[in-house]
Amino acid sequence: MITINPLELDGNMFTAIRVELPKTNLLVVSNEVGYIMCAALDVSVFDEKLPEREVIAGRAMGVRNIQQLLDSPLESVTNAATEKYGWQNGMTGKEALLRIA
């Protein structure tokens, strides 16, 4: 099952997506600038193989729902997210999203 819901964070709108897969869930919160995602995201692909795309993205490990994705520290972020928006490893998903709002 795929669930897509609007998500308001401090007056800013995002899209929350949950894809239920066998033994796991794919979790994403995004807007038109970038996104955060569960560990299914391979940040190094964007930095090492596709840097010209300047993808704004971050990954949190061990999350099981959207609220945990927002509350958990990001384990990795793309170089473009750091350079353009000041994202850092360890900031919460919510903190990162508010920087691209």
C-alpha cells in the first residue's frame, strides 16, 4: 500500500509518503526543493556518481514511521544539501526540512 499525505511543519507544507514493502517501509518527506528519507536512500550515489544534479537529500537510519523520520538525526546528507542549505549529519529531519521551506 502507498500512503500520501500533506504534512504541515511550522506553517510550511510538505508531502509525506509511505510505501509498505515486505518486512520494511519506504518513508519520504519532500517539497519542491528536496527531501529526507529512510535508509533506503543511498546518499553516496548522488555525491559520487551524480554530483551535477545537486540533489538536496538526507537519510535517517532505523525509522519506522514518518514521525520518527522527522524526529531522528540524519545519518547522512548530500554535499549539495550542506553547501546550499547548511544541512549537517546529526540534525533532525524536521530541522533539515525547515531549512528548505
